Amino acid sequence: MTRLDANREIVKTISAAVEEFPDWRFHQIMQNLGLELGNPDWDPWYEESEKTLAQLKTTAAALMSAVEKNRRAP
């Protein structure tokens, strides 16, 4: 996967969250997707997009699974 492909996938995932959770602020979306911009141990400047995407896939899948479970709850 190229950096461009990874970046496109990251943007698609964030865009889907924007549509799914219109009441969330941007940084709420980022944090809830596991992209914690305020973490002092994380330097996003040099992180490769594929690593970011891998983290995003894990956290976004967990978030969307929880949302789906809540939708099905009585």
C-alpha cells in the first residue's frame, strides 16, 4: 500500500465518522477513532500513514461495532 492509498483510506474513515456522528466535534472524532492528538508519547509528524491507518482500522472497527450493538439493543 502506498502512502497515498493509506491517506485516502484514513480520510474515508474519518469522513464516515463525521457522517455517523454529526454532533461530535472534530477532535472528539479524532480521539474516539484512536488518533489522540494530545498524547505526549506520540509524534504524528513522522508516523507513516500505514501505521496510522492500522491503528485507525482497529479503533474504528471497535467504535462502529459498539454503535451497531447499541442500535440492536431493545
